[in-house]
Amino acid sequence: MKVSVIRPQDLDDSQISNWNSIQQSEPSLASPYFCPNFTLAAAECIKDVFVAVLENNSKEIGYFPFQRKSRFIGGPVGGMLSDYQAVIIKSDVEWDASYLIRECGLAVWDFDHLISSQKPFDPFHQRHSHSPTIDISDGFEAYCLERKQSGAKRISQFLRKSRKIEKEIEDLRIEIIEKDPRVLNQVFQWKSEQCRRTGVVDFFSFSWTRELVERIFYIREQNFSGLLSAIHDGDKLVAAHMGMRTEKVLHYWFPAYNSEYSQYSPGGVLLLHLAKTLSKDNIGYIDLGKGDDIYKSSFSNSQIDLAEGSAMVPSITASSVKMKRQFVHFLHTSTVLRPAKESYKYIRRRLR
């Protein structure tokens, strides 16, 4: 197998077409993240995005999008915004993960949302998780019935709140396809406020993250498009969600809502409306993304298995990275150092 590394912008039309063909033929690669459009959009905002082109007998058989963190260390395209990683290749093709990483000029490739079904990466798995999904392939009514029968009481609560908001808000308007960019800007603001409130990194404080999501918002292609949806109360925005979709999958990405309407659970109501509408539009499932949010366990009726870890090839860089990470892990978990860490925290609190 031959591996060539190029910039995404250097992919020609035939390569993009072949990438699309492989991606659409493999159910495990159904996510919008695996479309060439996502990598191309990211490459416009992030300088260190590359694509490894895999060839066998002069025929291109796969594509591996990755992003360099440094000269010899790579990670997923889109960094913190990446909810899926994989090699775009058919499942019946044999390939070697270590060889691929080495031919990309990397000593380490980190992953945190790798689809577990790609067996060549198995030796590098360190932890396993899953991404909950809403399977609506049998229709919305069948989905709701299955959720009720499984004991997911919150679905019934959200359905009641949906009826309640429709009854009590006279000027209610639900836009499954919202084209107003001002709504997207409000999503950015609400998500940033949420991040600061909960003490997590505000990912929209980085200019490239906003630019990437904005680029995806404006893409309207058959197998890949941004999808902004919203609930309005007249001129006031009640809730909104920015995601991306293919013909068969919606990736549920950035939901946000107006706290003034929290009694209606508008985020959950909007998600239900998305499921109901998209079930009639050939969408097989809505991917909620990895995480242990309560609403995800209530809504999801299926899941996609994921893996976290680092693919390393024997090298000085890989050995150095491994030793450094083991030491950092020791510092975080060691009970021997706990008294010193508690003293440090105490002093910091006193000095504030």
C-alpha cells in the first residue's frame, strides 16, 4: 500500500467523488464528520490539516484526514470540535495502522472519538465509550412508543411540554431550517455563557471554531449541509440548535436555549421536533455525541461504540510522549502526593 500526504485543498474532483463513494457505502462512516466537506471546511480555518491518500495497485482505496499538533504528533481534524475519527476506507480492505501513521510522518496520532469497528487501531485503544443516538428509521411514532415502553419517562414529559408551549405561546414559530445568521450568533453567545458558567473551556472563544461552524452553516449540498433550527416567540429566540447532516444522519452539535423559557424545556422540545420532521426526510438517526448528559440517556435508543487512545510507532518522539503522559497521569492520581496537592490548593484559596 502506498501513502501520499497532501493538503485537502489539493484533492481533485475525482478524489472527492471517490471519497464520497467510499463514505456513503460504509454504514460505520455515515457521520457528517466523515464527508470530505468537513475536512475541506476545517482546512480553510486551520493551517495544519492534511489528508493521507491510500493507494493499492495505483488505485485510491482510502483517505485519512488528520491534523498536526506538532511536527511528529497528530490528532483529529477540528481538534476539540471533532466528535468522530476514522480512516475513510471500505471495511473489507486490509491495512496496517502503524504503517499508515508512520507514512504520514507521525510518531503519535491521538484519538478520542475513534469508531471502534476499525480493527487495525485495536492495539492502541486505551479506553472505550459510546455515542448515544436516536434511531428514527422506523418513524417518529414507533420511536416514541419504544421509548415509553423502555421506561424513558422524560419523553412523555417533553411531549407534554411541546403541547404546552404550542398552547401558551401564541406567536410560536418553529423553523427546522433556519437561515438567519443572527440566530447562529446567538447560539455562539449562549454556548460561551454556558461554558463560563460551568467552568469548562469556552471553545467559541477561539476564532477558528466560530469560523468553522459558520462555514458549515452556509454549506447546502445533498450529502452534507449545515442545519440550524430554532423556536421563536415572535421576535424573541426561545431555543436553537446548530448541527450538520448527510442524507441519512443528523449530528446533534450545539443546542442552546433562552433561560427565560426554561419551564418549557425548549431544548428538548426542539430536539423532538427535529426527530419528528427528519424521520420523514430519510434521516435514519440523530447522533447526540459522546457524553453523559441526562437528556441523552432519555432520548437515545441506540449507540455507536468509540475508542480513545494514541497510535504510536517506535521512535524517540513516541517514547518521550509516552513517558511524559505517564508522569502527568501519576501526578494527577498519586495518593502519595495528595497532601502536597491539598496544601497547594489551600494556599491558592488563601491568596485570592
